[in-house]
Amino acid sequence: MTEGYDAVIIGAGVIGSALGYELARHGRRTLNVDKLPAAGYGSTSNSCAIVRFSYSTRDGVAMSWEGQHYWANWRDYLGGDVDERGLAEFIQCGTALIKKPEGGHHERVIPLLDELDIPYEDWSRDELVERFPMFDPSVFGPPKRPDDGAFWAEPTQQLLGAVWTPDAGYVNDPQLSAHNLQRAAEAHGAEFRFSTEVVTIHSEPHAVHRSGRRVTGVELADGGSATAPIVVNVAGPHSGVINRMAGLEGTMRIQTRPLRHEVHHVASPPGVAYGSTGCHVQDGDTGIYFRPESGDNILIGSEDPDCDPREWIDDPDDFDREITQAQWEAQVLRLARRMPDLGVPSQKRGIVDLYDVADDWIPIYDRTDLGGFYVAIGTSGNQYKNAGVAADCLRELIDAVEAGHDHDAEPLVVTGRYTGLAIDLGAFSRNRDVNPDSSFSVNG
Ligand SMILES: Cc1cc2nc3c(=O)[nH]c(=O)nc-3n(C[C@H](O)[C@H](O)[C@H](O)COP(=O)(O)OP(=O)(O)OC[C@H]3O[C@@H](n4cnc5c(N)ncnc54)[C@H](O)[C@@H]3O)c2cc1C
């Protein structure tokens, strides 16, 4: 059966669902299609859902600061208590960005926080330990693997301190947050179809630009199809698969690739209720990030330091979902250096999922060379926090381009609805030069 829509969104993760909501409440008849059984069951479900503002570029920091306000105003943004399952919670535990004596990421971040007037405190080492006495403020870096003889070397230097952003935090249930967005979208007439795979993207010669083509809809694995003048690729780690389906391979200067990533869970050290009293820490000195997790656990991710192998994945439907002993030890023992009382459990706990990494670890929010076909991809392990603002930006982009605006020649600048900050969508273009200011890591 074929049904007609104003827009089909491929994917119902946190960003795809937010886009469904944003387009539907601005009057478009939308359909989100997802091959998994519910909203947010893809990479969103395994997101650490950390909301921080410590990016390397002005546009990255502006997006994330604007993005934070959607979480801080979650109920209002959604239009009330829209979900029978309840609403996801934004826990503002703050972020401590570790300052290394030899310099590092904080040197890029501080001027950007100043420029954008984002509240922060510049803590000394003593202030860091006063607030979080469970931390050893020694320098252990540069990051190493535990099988490197220098891993356990006696430290000879101390950290400088930390940049403290009190408004940062994490969302307690990322899958629920995508479901909240689904319900908010449905309240405006949006439709969601699950356990349904998009297998073909249809197009026809462009009526105006004779050399080009324009999307007309999608075909589904169950034999159904949907027509729409607008189709958006929000397929997470499958973004490359969907772009190939649309015939767009080789048409974008910035490419995306799936990268395997492990996140581990450990119990707080004895006598420390890290789940309720801890903060999110960006520890470039040891090469990890960590944050409180429910049940007085600690969640540990990796900043992918150079010494760790990067595992690029060819087929996003085929990768090892088991935690490896080597990476478990690397991440947990790195935390044990920063938190010396941490017990190192013999039982491995955590998750494995894929980042959809762009060449410069900055997302692509853009139109494409196929008329009516848009992308919100390359989210590089760091765009959960931006779901609301990314959806707003894409909706404005779609409205402008469909009304005839030449976004490639004159990139759209969106005004953040909460902060009033200017967000230049040229920074997220598919055809930008690789951004040399990027950290080329999850820090964007
Ligand atoms: C381990 C991990 C930790 C992370 N931590 C953070 C963090 O702390 N902070 C942060 O800001 N970001 C983080 N991220 C990144 C963030 O989670 C993602 O950027 C975000 O969830 C992407 O949402 P999405 O909607 O674009 O994609 P996804 O949630 O991946 O959704 C894409 C959907 O598309 C569907 N799909 C794919 N192909 C098809 C098809 N052919 N037909 C139909 N459906 C299809 C999939 O089933 C999937 O549900 C992390 C990511 C990972 C993997």
C-alpha cells in the first residue's frame, strides 16, 4: 500500500524523533520509519546522554549550549506530560573538564565559554579535590594502555585543576527521551512505523533543474511504500547505507563511517555515593570520560586516545557487541588511577555500540544534491545533547530550501530559540573543508 506524506524521516532515534516532532508541529504530515521495534532503540538507547558544552569550535559550543536548554525545559518543549511512560530526566550534575599542566582541550574551550557567556568556574587543583575528594589530582598522562610498563609509573606532576560548568549533566534514560519525542510528535498528527526497513529511495528527474533529480518517496521491506517530496536520512550509523541507497555516494566532501565504542559500568568506591553526588568528568589526562550512573554506579567511556585502536566497521549490522577484556581493563584501570579507591570488578559490565563518525567529528546537518533529500548524520558520538536544536535547525533549513533558498551559496544562519545565539549551518555543511579546529575526537 502506498501512502502520501509531506516528509518521510528514516530513523526514529532521538534526532529522527525530534525532527518528526518539529516538522509535525509546524504543520507537515510526517512519517518516521524505523527498522527496530520502538523509538530510540538504535544507538540512542546506548548513548551516555551527556550534555556538556566543551567543544573545540564556536559553532559546536553554541549548538550544545542552545541544546542544553531543550533538556532543561523538557516538559515545556514537549508540550506537557505527553508520555504515559513519564518523561526522561535531565540530571544537572555539572562537568569538570580536567586541566593538564602541559595544556590541552581546556585551552580551546575557555575562550569559547567566555565568548558565548556560558557560566563556568576555573577551579584550582585544591578546589577540585575539595569538591570531589575521591579524585587523585596527579598527572598520569599521556594516556597509555595498561600493558604499557609506564601505566603504573609513580606520578611526578599534579593537575592544574578543572573547568567547572554547573549547567552540564546527563539524561537518565535516552531511549525514553526518544519515546517522549515520539508521543509529542504524535500529538501533532505525526505517524511512526516500527519494525519496518526502508529498502529503496525513489527519485525522478527534477522538474526545474533538468540536470538534477528530486526524491519522491521510499519503498519498505514489507512491500509497502510512502511517497513524499521530502525525505530525511537520520539513520545514525546506517547513514552511509542510506546515502548509497539514495545514489549520493561520492557527492559529499565529508564522509561518515561507523566506529565501534565500548562503555563500561563499575560500582562507586566503598563509602562514595558517586551515583548521587558525583559529576561528569572529561579526563583528557587519562583518556576517559565518566559520569554518575543510577544505583551508585559509574559509567566510563573513552576519549579514544591515540594509543587505543580505533575499530572502524564496514557493515553496521555486523559488529561484535561483546565487551573485550583489553578495552575493559584500559578504561576501568584508567578510572582506578583517578579514583584510587575504586574496586576493579572481575565481571565485565557495559555496552557496545556504534558512533556515526564524520571525517572531522562534526555532524552534517544539510541538504544534498538530490532535491528534497536532507541529512542529519555524522553525529560522531556527541550529538545526543543536540537533538532538539538540530531538529529545529533542520526544520528551518527544509523550509528555506523548499522555498527556493540556495543554502549552498548562502548558508542559513538560525537563531537559537532559547539563547538567541546565531548558529551558522554552514559549519555543518556536507561540502565544508575538514575543520582543522576540531579535536578529531568525541569532543568535536
Ligand atoms: C556508546 C555511545 C555513547 C554516546 N554518548 C553520547 C553522549 O554522552 N552525549 C551525546 O551528546 N551523544 C552521545 N552519543 C551520540 C548520540 O547518542 C547519537 O549522536 C544520537 O543518539 C544519534 O541519534 P539519531 O537519531 O541520529 O540515530 P540513532 O539513534 O542511531 O537512530 C537511527 C535509527 O535509524 C534506523 N535505521 C537505520 N537504517 C534504517 C533503514 N534502512 N530503515 C529504517 N530504519 C533505519 C535505526 O534502526 C535507528 O533506530 C553516544 C553514542 C554512542 C553510540
